[in-house]
Amino acid sequence: MASIKSSVPKGTRDFSPAEMVKRNYIFDTIKSVFRKFGYQEIQTPAMENLSTLTGKYGDEGDKLMFKILNSGDFLSKVDQQKLATHNSQLITTAISEKALRYDLTVPFARYVVMHQNEISFPFKRFQIQPVWRADRPQKGRYREFYQCDVDVVGSDSLLNEAEFVLIYDEALSKLGLKDFTIKINNRKILWGIAEIIGKPELIVDMTMAIDKLDKIGLEGVVKELLERGFTAQDIEKLKPVVLLQGSNVEKLERLKEVLKESKIGLKGIEEMETIFTYLAHFKAHNLQPATHNLQLDITLARGLNYYTGAIFEVKTNEVAMGSIGGGGRYDDLTGMFGLKGLTGVGISFGADRIYDVLEELRLFPESTSETTKVLISTFDAAAELYALPLLQSLRNKGIAAELYPSSAKLKKQLSYADDKKVPYVLLSGSEEMESGKLTLKNMRNGEQEKLTAEGIVLKVLSN
């Protein structure tokens, strides 16, 4: 029988024990902040009914879904005329009733509708699970990746938006990042801008162009706006807004002048002022650490067809990297499933990008590289039996410990401890059995000392 080449599907990855410890460090840190702010964890199935997902992400999203073939003779129910066309799209619904989830938002909306009589509103949930997209794999883009979402639905209070700024600030600071920017804008302000230049029908074209200011510069934005149907006069009205400078308060004051004739634009400004007021009160009397660079960015336009109020994006300034988080306010999230008028707001953390940032900056704590705290090394069967009560004692005290499973040479056992970055090795032989004191070797500095079982526990717990 021919051997099969070992491989994983393109766009997927294995994670080694060392990588998993680091990934879990990120997830556990972020989860601790979510829980601190009153959010509870849910999980949804890896697969959803195809009808649940179809039509929620646009034509392109529908094409990128991984469909699951029906079990059994899935072709028997297919219309033979459709089959003869060799057009797979015509027969998809007949041969596939399920798909792998494309994101966490639509499954969350489905969950809320299905469980609306069991949950209390406002409903604050977080979810950290993998999603799948049949995208072309490339550096930093995978077909299987984790999303890390936190949302609240059933509340239109802007306190939620203010708290999301604090969540970003606290979680990223806990992970060791020292220089990052939390960008914030409001879709109503963007609507207002399109309205006052007389091109409300071109709002998507306008925002798609100005969103690229950092990448293509003002000249590139002007060129794209002209190509998208804006006149030179329109652009002259836009320039002062696109190039808005000053503090957040100064920017809002300038926008009040520019958007004084736009009711929806002024509403967006009012919402931003409310969010900033909440944040100012959080910071009063040093009750809350100052948020990192919180910047009102009028060119921020992520998810324009989806968001209806505040929008967020987070970027690190320490590493060349795209956004490491984003989100915003959306109205009628659950309307697609028949539950109308339930507003919500949510953000996400880009866990894979955050991992790369922490790795590049060497911010993972040293403790994330160790899984076992103590390795007990034995030289014969008698020493192995003698060490078992101590092994259990260490574990009972919450110390991760293991016994090398065979009486191999000491060099091999120490090499094993080095490979696993075990900080302590406990040597158990005939001499130690007679004296009742075991040799504890510090693998970091090579120091050794003789200690009783109780002394070993205290020593390890204190370091």
C-alpha cells in the first residue's frame, strides 16, 4: 500500500503545545476582562443550516462558505435537468443543507432569536471560536481562524460603547501593549457629510475612498472620488473634513459647524459627545487608567453597510500590522430572523494578529513557555515507587508535575526537561531515599539543594 503524504488542508494550521500555551494566554487574558465587565460566554455549533447563513454576507460571502454535503445518496433528490447543466450553484441547496459558520455574528443573532424567552435583556455575551472561509490562503489569511467577539443586544445606551473603549484599553494593556490607538467614528456623521455635499446616494463611494487616506494619501483619495462621480466642488467641501486636525473636542466643534444643516450628522456628533462624557467620568479621581490614544477619525468607515452608529478600529503603533480589533453599533441585528428592532453593539479582537504582535515584541511572559513546573527524575523501579507519593503531593498543591516514565540516563531526562522548559528537576535515587531529602535542581541557573518533601513544595510555590 502506497504511503500517504502527511499534510493539512491549505489555509489551516496545527498548533504546537508551546503555541497553544501562548494562544490560551491571549484568550484567557481577554476573557478575564470580558467577565469583569459582566459578559457571559456562549458557544454555537461549528455548522449551521445553510439557510441561516445564506444571504447575510452578500454574494461574495455566499461563495466563500464551506458547504457540507448531505449524507447518504445526496444526488438522488437533485433535479436531473439541473444536474445536466453542470452548474454547481443550481444544485447546491439540493445536495447541501448545512455549512461551516462564516462568522460569529449571524450565529449569535440566530441564538438570540431562538433563546429570546430564556435570556435577560440587555444580553451581554462573548464568544471565542473558529470560523471558516473558502478564501485564497496567503500570509496572515487563513481558511480556518478564530474570532473573539463581545456584544450586547437589547440596549441602546451609549455607555456600552464607552465600556468597549475601556475593554480594549484594559485587555491590550494586560497583554503588554504600550502604544496603540483606539479609533472611533460614527456612521451618522458620515451620512451627514454625504448629505451636506448633496451626494447622499454616493455615501458608500465616498467612505470607501476616504477610508484609504492612510494608504494612498490625499491626492489618491481625490483621484478616486473624481472617478466615483464627485465634482471638484464636492471635493473642496470634503477636504476640511477629511483633513480634520486637533483634539477630539476640537474636531467635534468643527464638525458642528460643517454639519449644522444635517440633522442626522448632528445626532452622530451628539452620540460621540455622550461617549466621551462617559469616558471622562470613568477617568475621574483616577478610578480608571487613562485610555491609550483614543482618536476621533472621520475617515474611519469600516463595515459601512452593516453599522448604524459608533464604529471602532484598533491599531498597534509598535509593529507594522493592520487593525487588531474593530466593531460598532448595529440596528436590527436579529431582524433577519424575524425579531425586529433589537439594537446592539459589539467589538472583536484579532487574536491571530495580536499573537504575531506579542511574538515580535517578545511580550509573552516567560511562564507561558512552561507547562510542567517539576519533573521527578528516577533511576530504578524502587526510586520510582518512592517518588509517587511526592508526585501526588505536588499535584495536590496545584503544582504541575510529572515523573519521567522510565529509568533512562540522567542526561536524557535533563534534556527532556530542557526541551519542555521545566524549571525544576527533582532527583530521586538510593541516597535520597535513605536520607529523606531529595535533590532539587534549578534548571535556569544549575543550582542544586537538598530538601524534604515539604521544603520542596514550599520552594516551588514561592517561585
